[in-house]
Amino acid sequence: MTFYFTDKAESAIMESSISEELKEHFKTGKYFNKIRGLTITFSKKGRY
């Protein structure tokens, strides 16, 4: 799932509890006009 954020969200993302890997992907990610994407991959483990 990909979420798109403007530069205003950068400080909140960097201070959040998400993984350093996701933070780095956001920080170095490709710009689309004035937004950047943050993609989170979910994997199914076990039964729900």
C-alpha cells in the first residue's frame, strides 16, 4: 500500500516509530510533483 505525502509531513515521518528502512525510503524517494510516496508491504502470516 502506498501513501503519498508532501514535504510538510517529513518531520512527522522522521520522528515516528516506523522502521528506519521506511524512513530512508521516504527521505530518498522519488518526487512526483510536490509529493513523495511511502510504500508499506503487508505479508500474511498464519491464519486470521
